[in-house]
Amino acid sequence: MSVNVRTAEATARGVAVAGDRVATADAGDLGPWPIFRIHARAIGMALGTCLVMLICLELAVFRSGFFDSHVAVSDPQWPAAKLAIAARQPNANVLYVGDSTMMTSVLPTIVSRSCDCGPGFNGGFSASNPWTTDAMTRRLLTFMHPKLVVISVSPWAVDGAAKFESNELARQVMSPSELAARGAPLDLAESIDATLGSLWSAYGQRELVKEWFSALAPGQRYDESLLGYYVAPGSANSYARLVATADRLFADVGTPTADAPGANVIRSLVDDLRARGIAVAFLLPPLHPTAYEEAGPYLERADVAIRQLAGERAVPLIDCRASFSASDFRDVTHLVEAAAERHSACVGERMRTMAHD
């Protein structure tokens, strides 16, 4: 009996001692921090090595110009990809800018053969508007020195209801200060993203890096001999789809006018180009006949506004629209390749005539 009592007392004392130890345990001994302290030297060396490798990658691949001179793309429809291609065409005499109607309707090689005006580059990209076209043109002029800039002026460029809206395309061609000047400053998250991208090129150009990897797949690399021209494969030219697309494109338009916000941006761009000694021309892009069936009155007034804008600044117009029928289009706004070749030849002829006037 006495043995059992002593054992119970010892056990109680042990529990009490253990309880005291738990109660007085140092909070610093809890969690992962003791492990970090023990291995602080190794962790520091690993982090330092990673930082050195990132700096070396930044300097050797991005800051040295290696990435810019070697990057390939599979899809040239967006601004950063188009700028990457353009960087290898600094000697273009003619620069074509605008939205996808320009990108899909002008093959610079064919125009050059027709006009004998030297090499060109098509800087148009999908979903561009007067504000992003202006920004893209100015970006291209930082390393290109063309003698002529041809601006595609679509009916939406003179829409009185149009206004600048910040989006991913705009952020690819505009700096934070330029966006702020347009009344669309970056929010906190976007500012942090832009700052990090300016310091760390691999992050800032992450979409272009992914595009480069996509271009490594067989048959996926964009053929840069096309000099920026691109038309997506396939077609969407069933009557029902054409009508639906036309209705969507013209659903929210206002009244076209030569004093529309977008028209004022184009007017300013024309003035700046001429101040640099660069000639300017406007291109009127062809549209599918369905567009005129669904939005004829708007298109007629837009045509008048564009001609008024051109007349105010004495900008020559390149108009080859009369040569095309419904079968020449892959959708409402884009020509098939054979039609684009004919359109390019016509554009070249008009440019040659302009040069002789």
C-alpha cells in the first residue's frame, strides 16, 4: 500500500513539474522560427544566390538587348508582340498604324512593290482605338524613322460618344504618366505591378516571355517576313453571324463628327508627325456590305466626318473600298488574304500617285 502511495505522489510531482515546464515555455521556441534561426546562415546564402542569379539574368538577357533581338511570337495581334517584331525593322520607310482593319488589309511587301517607296511595316493591332494608335505610333517612332505614316481611320474613330478607357492594351503602350494624362491613373495594385515590372523585366514582360515559349512549338512561330500583316485562320461569314457582329459593333455608337474625342487625338498625331518632318496619309478601311445594311446612316455620316478631318489638315486619303464584294471578307471588318493582296496593290498605286502629285 505504501509503495502505491509513493508512486502516486511521484507521478503527481512529475505531472506538476511537466505542467510547470509547459506553462513557462518560451514563446520563441514555438513555430518555425527556431528552425530559421538555426539555419539562418544557409537560408541567407540561398537567398543571396537567388538574388545574384536574378540580377545576372536581368543584365545578361533583358538589359543587354538579347531578349528584344531574339524574342519570337506566335500571335502578333497585341501591342507588346507587335513592338517586339517592329524592333527588328528599324529601317522601314513607311509605317502603317491603326486597328485590325489595317493589320489584316495591308501587306507591306506588296505595297512596296507597287509604290516603289521602300520597305514598310504594319503596326496595326486588334481592338486599337485613336488613343492606343497614337501611343503605339509614338512608341514605334522611338526606334523607327519613317518618311510616311499611313493611319487607318475607321468609322469608330470619329464616334462622338467614344472616350478613352484604360485596359490591358492601353497599359502595354502607355506609361503610368501617359495614362494619368488621359484621365485614367493606375490604382494601387496596378501601380505596384507597373513598378515591379519596370524593375524586373522578366516579370514586366511575362506575357511576351510566354509568347516566346508558345512560338517554339512547331508551326506556331509568326512569319516575320509578313512585316506585321496578320489575318486569323478560318472565317465567320455566315449571314446570321455577320448581322450579329455588325449589330454589336454599332450598338453603342453616337453621332460621328470631325470634332469627336478620337478625331482630336488623330488631329494632334498628324500635327506631331508633320512637326517631325514625316508625311501623313489616311486609309479608309473596307467593310463588309452587311455593315452598310445594318448601319448605313452612321457609316455615311462617319465618311463625311473623316473627309472633313482630312480636309482640315490637307491629309491625302487612300480609298480602295470600291474594289471589294462580300466574298472578299472573312467577317464584317477583315479581308481574306487574297483580297488583302489586291487591296495592298491598290494602296501602293495610290501612294505612288500621291508621291508624284
